[in-house]
Amino acid sequence: MIIDLGSGSTVKHVVDLLGELLQSGKVHNIIGIFENTHQQVISLRIPLSNLDDYPILDLAIDGADEVDPHLNLVKGCCGYLLRERIVEGAC
Ligand SMILES: O=C[C@H](O)[C@H](O)[C@H](O)COP(=O)(O)O
């Protein structure tokens, strides 16, 4: 399964869980897509690649900057909006 690992402090919790599941053998054959070097992902030994090698994703995980009362999400903090749109198109 090819998974985009997103960005932000919330995603770090998901990445921790993914690392635990991989190391316990409960999940297999995961490749994480991550744009920048991220010490947490590397230390958890999650296999990494990029969108050039895997242009079609099975799943994308990410946080949100704001959620309104109707559960609409506001995304795109910190210059990540373009990458998030590319990832959305790859799912
Ligand atoms: O747009 C930026 C990223 O999508 C982050 O997921 C978003 O900013 C939320 O970050 P955090 O989980 O740190 O609140």
C-alpha cells in the first residue's frame, strides 16, 4: 500500500502508530510518500519513496488547519497547499 504521510503535528501520531504496526508485523508492504526528510519517519524505519516513483497513491493521511461546524476543512497552511492538491490528484 502506498500512503502519503502528510505533514503537521497531528500526522506525527499517525506515523508513530504506523511505525508500531510495521515493527510488530501487524501490517506489511507499506511505502510512505514523504516530500522532505523527516527524522521521525526515518527512525521508525518506514520505507519511503516519492511521488515520482509512485504517482498513484492508495491513501493520503493529513491534518487540517481548521474545521467548521459543517465539517468543512480548511487546508493549506505553511505553503503546503500545492503539494496537497497534487497528492489529492494522485489518490
Ligand atoms: O497545511 C498543512 C498541513 O496540511 C498540516 O496538516 C496542517 O497544517 C495541520 O497541521 P497540525 O496537525 O500541526 O495542526
